[in-house]
Amino acid sequence: MRAVKILERILATIPIMFGVAIIVFLFMRLTPGDPVDIMLGESGYVSEGEIEHLRKEFRLDEPIWKQLLIFLANAFRGDLGNSYTQHAPVSSLIAERLPATIELALGALIFGLALAIPVGIISAVKQNSAIDRVSMAGAFLGISMPAFWLGIVLIIIFSVVARTLPILGRIEYKAGLKEITGFYLLDSIITGNKAAFVSTIRHLILPSLSLGAAMAAIVARVLRSSLLEIFRQDYITLARSKGQIEFIVVMKHAVRNALIPTVTVVGLQVGVLLGGNMIVETVFGWPGLGRLVVAAIYARDFPLVQGVVMVYALTFVMANLSVDILYTCLNPKITF
């Protein structure tokens, strides 16, 4: 039964992706600026024949409704088209940049959870103490700081002043990493390249901190609130009256139930980490999907923007599906 429900949810993503494809297509066409004019604007004098040739090559001379039908038909077959500016299949460009984005998102996720879970638990256990007040003040600060501003501050502190961490890129060129999967940490482990592993970690620290700070603050506050509510439940009072150690009461009885609303927030934040890291990638020169789509938007590279946005939408949909599945694992009474 659970497998059938999961399959139904997966099939339900099809109309969602269909709607996203139509919306992003129309918005890109309604955005001021013609891709052909932008491409040829810096090349000096061009003839009308060259302009018409490019418009015909990109099929921009067709009516919008016909362009939409062509795009949807190709997307249904898995063909996202070719980039106007990079003259390569969109799917291959996305596949090339996706590992960098996933690696950064995982780094931010690990940092965020490693900080948020202990802080949330300790703040709830030590409610209204100095630790709680300082922790929640720090969480409020983390939510308030834009990721790009925090990234710039971290660059000034650790790269400009302290000169301990690099500013741009994913790895030092001299590390000599042999790419296998596109995930530099994994590739460095597979090839046994210790220098590449250390270099990748050092390049990953600052962007991960910048991207994961807001997530850590949100998760910590949600976990604390959930725990405070659960601490007032009768089964917690019963567990304490039986003489169980406070650590067991908190970790075994309280935290597990508090994870249900927390998992919801984490699931949404995973989508944000993968799809909302454009500015952070730009600040740190991180060669991921974020920088790719920003450049594509400026160039009005319609196929590339459409392809990346669809990947982002699919990420959010799959993150929500994963959250629903985790619900049933944490509490078998919950059904789809």
C-alpha cells in the first residue's frame, strides 16, 4: 500500500512539472530583451539577414504558441534544447554543473544540522537560561543576515584579513584531481588524492557557512519550539516519574516526536539550498547551477533558463515527497 501511495505521489509531479514548464516559458518570453539582439549587440554592424538567420535557427520567428508546443514536446522526450550562448545541449550543461551545486548544498546541510540540532535541544532543555537566550539571539541574527552579506563578511575575515581560506572556486588547480563523478570530495577519496581532498574542504567551508547559517537558525528555533511543547505532554511527565534519566527522556521520547515538524522545515530548506544558492555561488565564484542560470538570464538564454528552473522545481517536489515518506518512518500512524 505504501509503495502504491508513493507511486501516486510521483505521478502527481507530472502535472506540476508541466505547469512549471509553461509558466517559466511564458515569463521568459514576456521578459524585456531579445536574445538575438543581446548576442549581436556587441558585434558591431550586422545585417538583417544575419539577424533573421539566427532567429530562424533558434525558432524565435515562430508564433509563441507554436514555440511552446515545440518546447513541451521536446521536454516530454527529455530534450531541453540547446543553449543559445554556449551552443551545447542544456541537459549536458546542467549535468556538468549539478555536482558542484549538490556538493555545496550537502555541505550547507551538514553544517546547518550539526549546529541546529544541538542548539535546539540545549535551548529547550535550558529554557530561559543564559544559554537559551544567547542561542536564540544567535538564531535570530542568523535568520536576519542575507547569505550574500554573510559571505562577504566571511571573505573579509578569513580570506582578506586572516588569509586562511580561499575565496573563489572549488579546488586549487595544482591539486591535480582526476574527475570521475564530478563530486570533488568523492573523486579525491576514490583516487586517494589527499591534497585535492583538503583543498576541496577548504574551498567548501565559507560558501557552506554562508548558505547554511539561515537554515541552521530556522531549524534550531523550530526544534526548540517543538520540544518545549512536547515537554508539557503527559507521556514525558510519566517517563520522568518512572525515574528515567533525563537524557533518555529527552532523546528517546521528546526529540523523536519533535522531529516531525522539524523534518518539514528541513525538507523545504533542502529545496532552498539547491535552488536558492544563486547569489552565494556568484559571490564565491562557485561553478554550479546558480552561476549558470544567472548568466543565462542576463543573456536571455531561454532554453538554459527553462531547463535549470525545471530542475529546481523538481528538487522542491522531490524534497516534499521525501518529507512525506520520512513522516511515515518517524510515526507509522501518519499516512499519505
